[in-house]
Amino acid sequence: MNSAMTHNSEPGYFDTERQEIRPLVPENALTVLEVGCGAGRFLGSLRTPARRLVGIEPFEAAAVRARQQLDEVLCMPVELALPKLNERRFDCIVVNDVLEHLLDPWTILKRLRALLTPSGCVVASMPNSRHWSLIRGLWVDGDWTYQDAGLLDRTHLRFFTPASMKALFETSGLHIEHIQGIKVDVPPLKFRMLSLLFCQRFNELQYKQYAIRASAS
């Protein structure tokens, strides 16, 4: 089993609505799959009379709650769930804060692409390992200490910068339509001066996460 996500008991861990990601889901997407749907808050917020909402959630307590909002929930790791969906096709597949928890996100993303309709897309959010706090911790403080949540969540197995996020999707056969930094955390003055000195090349340092939409074609 490639997935190594473990339970995080922080309040609200399974209940985020991710309002900033909702605009990336196409309005005409009638079948939507979310990998790691938690308690179903995000996917449930996309409910329309015409939409069918399917979730994958490995943690039973969260999956039970998700079933109250979604049409179908598979309570198992994504590696086990995907074969059960082989004959299905989805207009949009959502992977919010999931890929970094997987041993092999490259293979999983390729398998998700195979589940898309011809005009389908993958919508994702991913933590930014180029955030200024990680750079300061590693370069200045000599520290890389895992936490219960956040950029150094102890369940993160993979770390991506915006450049390697793009490579992840492109090598999986997906074309990036949109990539944008989200969750702005203004860096200290010395980091802002560095960015100005190098013509804004370091603007990526201010974003804790990136939102991505990539199409199958």
C-alpha cells in the first residue's frame, strides 16, 4: 500500500470547505470525485441537483459523516479505491492536500487522469515547500522539525515547489491550465528585499499553498 496518511486529530482537520478552491471546479462538471474528501464539507458545497458527488476517504469516522452529504463514499486508501472506479469517468477530480501524503503521487495522478472524461480536469491544492518559513528554518536556523499540521505536517512524504508541482502534473499527462499561490503569509523584510533585488523572482516565498487546475487534453 503506497498511501501513508495517518490520523490527525486536530479539530477541523476533516471539515475544511476550501472556499478558495471552489472557483476552479468547472460549473458544467456533472460528475465530481474527491480523493481524501474528509467529512465531505468541500465536495458537499458543490452540490447541485444535476451533480453526482463521489468521495474517497480512508478514515471511517470521516467517511461516515461524508456519506450524509455525498452520493457515494469509498472508505479505503486511494490505491485500493481506484481499481473499483476503473469503469467510471469523472468531469472533475479533486485532490486537495493529498498528493504530498502519498509515496508515489506520480503514479496515482496518472491513474486519476485515466478516470477523466475527454474534457475533464484535476483540481488540486498543494503545500509550497518554497515558503519563506521553511527556507529560514533550514538555512538560517538549521531546523526541519515536523509538526502535527501545516507545511511540515509529519504525514507529508513528498515536498513540492511550484516548479516541481508543474512537473508532477505534466509528467502525469496533464496540461496545467491554472496555477496560483494561495494563503498569503507576508515574509519578513529581508525576504521582501531579496525578492525586489531579483525582480520579484522570489514572490513564491509568500504563499503557503498553490491551487492548480490541469486538464486531460
